[in-house]
Amino acid sequence: MATNRQHQQEKDAAGPQVWAALSPADRAFLQALHADAAGAGELALVGGAVRDALLGVPNASPDLDIVLDTSGGLSVGELARRYSARSSLPHTYHPQFDNATLTLPDGRHADLIRARRERYPVPGQRPEVAAGTLLDDLWRRDFGLNALALRPGDPPALLDPAGGLDDLQARTLRPLHARSLHEDASRLVRAARLAGRLDLRAHPELLRQVPDALALANTTPRLWAELGLLLHEAHPARAARQLADWGAGDLLPGGLLPLWERLENTPGAAADLYAAALLHRAAQPARWAERLGLGHGPERLLARALSAAPFPAGSPERTLRRVLQPERPDYEPLQGRDLLAAGWAAGPALGQALAELRRQREAGAVSSQAEEWATLREWQARPGGSRSS
């Protein structure tokens, strides 16, 4: 009994803890939206804002996801209209999904979603959706620590039907269902993202389901979306290491992890650098670029990094070049301004000299400025060679 009482006390304290972690503006927003529901619909804050608040993760501007139980007769569209009428702020209603995007006073947006149940008639494909209760909506989620919700009120109350609070305290990722990763293999990549970002461990049940996820990875379109999001994590290599440790490293191109680990030790490495490194290791880079929605930026960055063109220290091209080709000499190649400063005259001879240097770099024949100057002297001394003046 003492253990049960202690657990209840922790749960009772968790609601006010989440509430206190929200900004005053977000608390005012939730209170007002709760009042807009006017007893005709139960709503709660769900998702990462609740989880991260309980983990003590600092987040001054969390994403706000609100679920509305419409069984009381209040629809998402009507609640969104009430909010806009009261606040004079716009909203967008999405009838095909029965959810709405609300504009907050500071310009951020909050998602208002109808509580629902889900069923997966075909694993990996879109689920069949039906209206449900708030508890139904929490039980349809991926992991226990994501099945937590905060109901505004006095006092605010934590909803924890699936034991997510225990998972948070253990810092573990536990699938909610025995077929969770079979139904949606993208949850495996999401787990790796969360584990890498929040220093979480895989529950034995998650590891048991890894083969299910791998078997259905190629028929789960959402898995590519999760891999795309992985590129935008603050430390993609951490998520990649998790996948490798869980026996799912083959979801990423072979040999990628060492490159990402080198980027991890490079201050300021952005998503395009990680994407370019991925394309470098991918057997079908065009397919990866398309399915991850990368656009042409990473591909062009990769081509520049692998070229013989000079780039300044600290540039993305120079950084990527050093990661992909650590054996390649890393120095500032001679450029036109260097030759001009040394007394060369502007004109065709200068262009020919720079072209000769570029050929020597591409052939790997030079590895320093000193060797480039020596190459120019040899080139000038050849019969028919160009002179500096």
C-alpha cells in the first residue's frame, strides 16, 4: 500500500509540475481554451511538451498539441471558431483530418486534434481512424512516455493510463502494444531519435520488436519521413548509434556512422552536411534524396566538396571534404590573388596557371602551397611554358 500511495503522490505532483514548466503565456492559452470548451468537451495537452516538462528538458517554446474529446458534442471546428472569436487570432481548419491549427499571440501555432482510435488493417500503411475518447487517443500512441496528457484545471491533472510516468523515471522507451513496431515500423526510427536526444534506453519489449520493424521497413512510407527528421536532430549520430546498437543499423547506408561521428565533433555542423554525407555513402543517392525530400542542396554541396575547387577554412565544403576525405591534404590552395600578389600579370597566362594547378590537385600531385609554387615553377620552365610577365 505504501508503494501505491507513493506512486499516487508522484502522479498528483506531476500535473502541477508540467503546468509550472509551461510559460505564463501558454498557461493562459490553455486556460482560455479550456473555458472555450465550456464543459461540452474534454481537452488535454499531449505529446512532447508534457514529456519534456517531466524530464526537466528546458524548452522555452514547446510545441503545443491539444486533443479534444468530441463525445460531449463540441467539434474541433466549433472550438477553433470560439477561440478565434474570443482572441481575434486566426485559425485554419482541416476537415479531411478533423483538426485545426490555432495561432498563438506570440505567432507560434498549436494543433487542436480530435481524439481518435486507430486500427492498422495493413501494417505500414495509413491506419483506419475513428472518433474516440481521450484515453483511446493516449492508448493509440507509440511509447508509454508519449502517452501522457495534462488536463487543465484546478489543479491541473496528469493523465497516465499506460504507465508512462514510470517509464520516464526509468528513462526507458517501451512500446504500448505487442505489435506496435509491426504496425508502424517508423516508430523504430522515432525511438532512436528520442533516445539520442533525451538519453533514453530501449525497453526489452522494444528490442524484441526490432525484427518486426525491419521486416516491414520497405513497405512503411512514414519511415522515410522519420529518417528525414533524424537529419534535423541536434546530434544525428546519436540516433544512428542507437539504431546500430539495436541491430537496425542497416536502415541507414553502410559506413555512414563513422562519417556522422566525425561531423558530430565539428562545431556548427548543419543538416545539409549530414545529408551530403549520407548521399556520399548511399548506393542510390538520387533515390535517397527523393525519398527524404532533400532537394538539390546536399547533392550540390557534396559535388563541391569532392571537387578540386578551393574553399575557405570553415566553409561547409571544406568541412565536408575533411570529413569525407581525411587523408586528403587540408590546406588553402593558391588562387588568382596569390599569383597577382607574387607579380603575375592578369591575362591568359594567369588563367592557364590556375588551370594547371587545378589539374594537379585533381590528380593528387600536390599537397601544400609550397608544392603548388614548385609546380608552377616547373610548368613555367617547360618548353613553351607560360611566363608570369
